[in-house]
Amino acid sequence: MRRQPSQLPLPGFDQARAEWRRAYGEQLPEERPIFNRSGIEIAPLYTPEHFSDERYMDALGFPGHGPMTRGIYPSMHRGRAWSQRQLIGLGVPEDYNRRLKRILASGGTAVSLIPCNSVYRGLDADQVDPLLLGTCGAVVNTVDDMDACFADVAVDELSTAMNDPLPFTLLALLLAVSDRRGIPWTKLTGTSNQSDYISHFVANHMFFRIALPGSRRILIDHIEFTNRHVPGWNPVSVVGQHMQQAGATPAEAMAFTLCTAVQYAEDCIARGMDPDTFLPRFTFFFDISISFFEEIAKFRAGRRIWARIVRQRFGARNPRAARFKFHAQTSGVDLTRQQPYNNIARVTAQAMAGIFGGLQSLHTDAYDEVLSVPTEHAARIAVCTQNILREEAQLGDVIDPLGGSYYLEHLTNETEALIESLIAKVDDAGGMYRAVETGLVQTMIGESAMRFQARVDNGEQTVVGVNKYRLEEDSDARASLKRPSPEKIEAQLESLRQYKKGRDSAAVQRALETLTRVADSENENVYAALVEATIAGATHGEVVAVLRREMGDGEPLIVP
Amino acid sequence: MSTSAQRPYRVLVSKIGLDGHDRGSRIVAAYLRDAGMEVIYTAPWQEVQALVRMASDEDVDLIGISSLATDHLLLPKLLEALRAADLGDLPVVVGGIVPDEDEQALIEAGVRRVFHPGSSRDEIVSTVAALAAEARIQRKTESF
């Protein structure tokens, strides 16, 4: 707590503060300090000495303007509510299509496509154990599969977020589908989620990787290609979510995400690209933990830092470049298997933090994600949670409604300073690419994960139903989702065989040879060659195999 | 008791299949190391056969598999491969997201224990130690 006189023009402030401190100390003579997850000490009370209105214009300003603290758009959620973007994907393309149509029928316009883990690993269905096919996402290997995913759906009327890690084969398949349907690429909008290869090296997760130097090149090729040919597409989603799920504190996750975005921007500039053109297409993706105020402060601080970086480091003048557009997902790690219905309350609090943090798009976790891949029933509750917060609780009515809170403004400032110090650390290590290559970032995150777990283990951090308020008999229902039947998987494998038989194999062969040559060259766009190969009929696994062979496999950078 | 019985327990901690989420396996590896065990920790995405070879080469007392995204479905194949390599006595435990209806099938296939999210450090360490001790005694008896 601060000891110096307040120097505020508030008559009686100092005296009243001293009296309150005395009374507080009488009630709580031996209080242990409280820290948030990022390690910032939390005081019992905040007053104008922590944040005064004299700093308003420098620190806050107006939404869509200046420091951007209050939001990136002038009208924020009042003008356009956040997108409800639930992750979907399971089984075979027809399953995906059925679920997609149900979501569209209920008014959704922003959709996602989550492919099967085999796709994430860079493999076609015929290259993995059939037991695992379609258990976590949709099997999508060919242009026929992508066409079936979006059967009877106008792909140019949707904003499609695809979990499409490098080398971005799903977008290539979507472009091929657009060609088939006569839709110009310029009409497509959406985002290449999971395009942030650095985050995949930091937190292993499920994605296969091409060795770091190759990954670095493919991402920039992809940005260059989409900027030119698919201008409505966001080629980059810089991801803090993986890092926070892997154990990074909220401040670390924000800092390392900003460092990653800086790295990608510098790589684009080195390629001769213009920040005013590529930066407006940068997007971000974060985790929202249940540490309520800390998360709101994280988002506000991140938005302010990004606006500053964009203007100061990169000299961008396009106002759209300074917009810190982000999608967020409630934290799966915070959910418990014990008394799983409690997770609905957790997700609600997390979602509120994200909304107050000024997000553009939100995925609320289903309460049963800790039990299995979500059931449709639980997914519906997750969607309704958002509807309730928006239309019953009316959380979107006022822009940045917690702005001006002495606590939140002070916490935003402290979080900002902490994030800045972490960014400086990464800068000193030679930037994010280098800091990940050497394992610096992974080590820091690993240590934070252990510190947090130790707090749960010793009871300092309460987890309801796990280390406190446990029930002897935990009778909450635990339904789980049906997996695709072996027959269905066999039919999918058969369709892959038929696809390979029916295509012009000579053309595919030629296109894959071109891809090989371009991958080995220095200055041709490897993503353009990949799209050509896909249009010629090559499958996901085939193009990935070429790039793996020519550019090397990405070994996990494991910290022992 | 022979000196070999007093060697620290050796545990192989790994992930098979397609998923790489490794926060859980790292934490469990640290728990076991802190409890004095020797942990052989692998990168995720191991093939079943590679894991069997490693278990044999490293002479481990127990295998712990972490699973988040349905890779536990491959566990019966791992147990089968261990039996085929004459390592059928090696206890295998799994931790992570395992739906209730799969748990029974895994136990029937020979998995010794399924740890769900929220399992405590003590529960994990003591169960692993007990299963590893049991496996050692069994192997010693068999070698006579």
C-alpha cells in the first residue's frame, strides 16, 4: 500500500485514508498478501491515488482511437455484438455439414472448421490408425471432402475460421471448392486459425510441424499470397491460448503473443511488404482463465501495447493496423471433471471477463469438455450462455463498462508494465523466433505451470470440487459423445480411394513436382505452388509430405 | 532385499497417437522425479512399437501414458504389443481425458489405473510406486 501523501485535490482524503487503514488493520491484523496468477500483488482497496482522471486522455481516450484501451471500434458490442464462434468438427464431412447447417439455421454467420487430429499431423486418413479417425474433428483430405463439408452452404456468405495450421491446406481446399463453384476468391472471408507456428513449437499441442526455418518461410508466403489473392482473408491468428493452456500466466501469454506478432511483422517487412497493408489482417486468439479482473486487465493492456507497437515500431499509419482484433476461448484447463455442472458457472465468469475485455469473437467451452469431446447438449448450453450474457444480462450495452474503475485501471497499468518487461526480455534474447529456438520461452512457461500446480496442490489456489468442497458421491451425469462408427470411417476411406482413382494423376504428379522445385527454390511463393497442386487434385497428406521431405520435420523442442 | 530392489523405480512417461498436449505429462513427470523416481520422458506422438522398444531398452518398471484427445483408444494395442514382446507384466497407467464408458474397457484390456483430471499428487505418486514395486517383485519371482 502507498504511504506517501496523495497530493490529490480531495479535501480530507489523506485523513480518511489513514483512519480506514487503522480500522482495516484492526480487523485484519495478520493478512497474507494476495497475488494474481501473473504475480501482481492485489491491494484490498483502490482509490484515486491509483488512477486519476488527469491521465484519462493518455491512458484511455475513446474507443477505436488513440491508445485503444477502451476498445478497437467506436461502437464496440453496441454496434456489432461479438461473434459466437463455436468450434465444430467431428466425424466425416457429412457429419460436419449437418452440424454446420443446424448452427446456420439458428442464426450463426461465423463458423469454424476443426479437422481431425490426423489432419493436424499432416496425414491423410489412409495413413493413420482408423480407430482415431474423426474422434476429435472432421476428416478433410480432398477437395471432395471440403465440398461435402460445405454442401448447400454459400461459402462466400460466411466468415469461416478454419483450424488450418501451416502449410494451410484447408484454405487451399476451400479455394479449390470456390473454383469449382465459380466463386471468386475475393469474396471469401475468414481466418487461418492455428497459423501461428511459433506457438506450436512453444506448446506442443496436436499440430505437426515443419522445421522452424521452413515454417517461417511458408507463413510469410501465405500472408503475401492471401493479401494479394484473397484480400478478405485473415492469414494470421497469433495465439496466446496455447501458451496459457500450457501454463503461461496471463501476462506471459499476452507478452509472448505480442512478441510473436512482432516477429511475424518483422519477417513481412524483411520481405518488403507494407505494414499498412498486412497489419490490418493480423488477428489474435487468447485464453480466458477464471482470474476475472486479471483477464480483463490483460486484454486492455494488450490492446494498448499493440497500438503503440504498430505505430512506433512499424510506423503504420493506417488506423486499421492498430486494431487488436481478437477471438477468445474460455479456459479448458480451469474446468473440472469433479461435479462437471460447476463448469457452466466457470465458463460464465470466464466469458464475462472476455466480454468486458472487449473481445471480437468468443468460444464458450461446453461443460463436458473435461469429460470427452463435447456433446451437442453441452455445446448448446455453452451457446446459450453467450445469448444470456448478451441479451438478458445486456453486457454489451456499454462500451468498456469497467473502465474507470480504480482497481481495473491500476491493474491494467501494472499488467502493462509486466508485459512490457517480458517483451524486453524476449527482445534481449534476439526476438521471439530465437527465444523459442533456444527454449527460453518454453522454460519460463514450464516453470509457471509448475508454480500454479503447486498452489493447487497445497490448497493456496482453490479449485472447487477438487481441493475444496468435495463430494463423497459425485453423481452429476457424464454423457459423452458418440464416436463415428467403423462403417462410416470405412466409407470415408473408400471415398479417398475413389478420389485418388478418379483424378488426373499425371496433372497431380506434375503439380507435386513443381511444389518440390518451389520448396527448394529461394524466391518463389511456396504457398502459391501448394494451392496449384491442390487445385490439380493433390490431397492434404500429399502436399504436406512434399514439404516435410524438402523442408524437414519440426522436432519438438522439449525442455527436459 | 537385493540392491537391485532398492534402485529407484524407473518410469516411462509418454504420449501415443496424434495429440501433443503435454502439460499434464510434464507435471506428472515432475511429481515422480520429485518423489525420487527415474523418469524417462519422451516427445509426444510415439508409435506403439517404438514405445515397447524403449520400455525394454530402458528396463522400466511402469509406463504412464497421457491422453487428452482420444489417443487412449490405442492403449489396448500397446498392451498387446507389450505382451507380444514378453513385457506383459509391465504395468501401464493412463492419465487425462478418458470418458467413463471407455475406462471400463481399458481396465478390461489390462490398463492398471486411469487417473482423471483433478487426481492428487499423492494419489498418483503412491499408486505408481505401489504398481512399480509389485512389478519388480513379480519379475524377480519369474526369473527364479
